[in-house]
Amino acid sequence: MKAEKNNVVSLTYELRITGKDGEVIDTAKENQPLDFIYGSGMMLPKFEENLANLKADDSFDFMLTAEEGYGVRNEENLADVPMNVFQQDGKIEEGLLVVGNVIPLQDQEGNRFNGQVVSLTDETVKLDFNHPLAGEKLYFTGKILSIRESTKQELEHGHVHSHGHDH
Ligand SMILES: [Zn+2]
């Protein structure tokens, strides 16, 4: 069976940024592989494209450009947010607004997103809303462990039922 639309692919991987000798920033090992439904929009499209037609035991090794990955950095995704937004009961949690911290936020529609603190003034916090991997080249290596057909229920739920996830 091959990696193609609606099959459940289970794989190990290592993700390095910048290139083959770059820092490893994410891994999935055999005892806790990455499982996903191929072609269902869970993964980066170019990631799946590079796995197309691979089978169990095949290894992979490929690079995605920033555009193929999480996009290029956009300086318009920086914003000065008034300090009082972060107040709860008139106070700001100690240690929350520190340069480098990633702060979970929610907009009025309930969408969740993260902003990283870039700098602070007395009245405002400059937050960076770019994806943490925006602008990075992504180098993936790994191995396909198994490929199977997805069940009807998995397709309905849009996720894989295995490795402890079941209901
Ligand atoms: Zn489910």
C-alpha cells in the first residue's frame, strides 16, 4: 500500500531547520510515531507531496523552502498591544511579559493564536504573530513505518484512531 489520499500513514521523522547540519527541532520516534490521514489537510501539502507513493520501510529525506513550509516572515505580523489587554483583575501575571515568551491569545471569534514578546514599553507590548517556523527551511528525514486504509470513522473525525487515541 502506498502513501496516497485517505490512507493512514505512520512514520518517524527528524526535522532540522536551515539544512542537513541544522538544529533538530522536532522528532517522532518509533515508540511514538506521527500518524496522519494522507491528503486530509492535516499536514503541509509539500510534506505530503514528498511522501507520495512511498511504502512501508521506505526512507525519506527532503527539504522544504520557507514558502513550502510555514511561509516567509512578514513584518506586518508584528503589533503593539496595549498593556491593559494582559491584565486580569487589574494585574499582569508576574513573568508573563518577558521578551521571548510565547503568549497564547484568543480573538473575538475565539480563534487561538500565539504571539511572541519582542519588546516592551510602559504602555505597550510588541508581539510577533509570525509562525515560529516562518522563514525557516525545513529539512525532514525519516522512515515510513506502516500504511493502511483509514476507517470510515477516522475519515469522519478527521484524525487517526491509534496509539492511545480512541473513543
Ligand atoms: Zn475520533
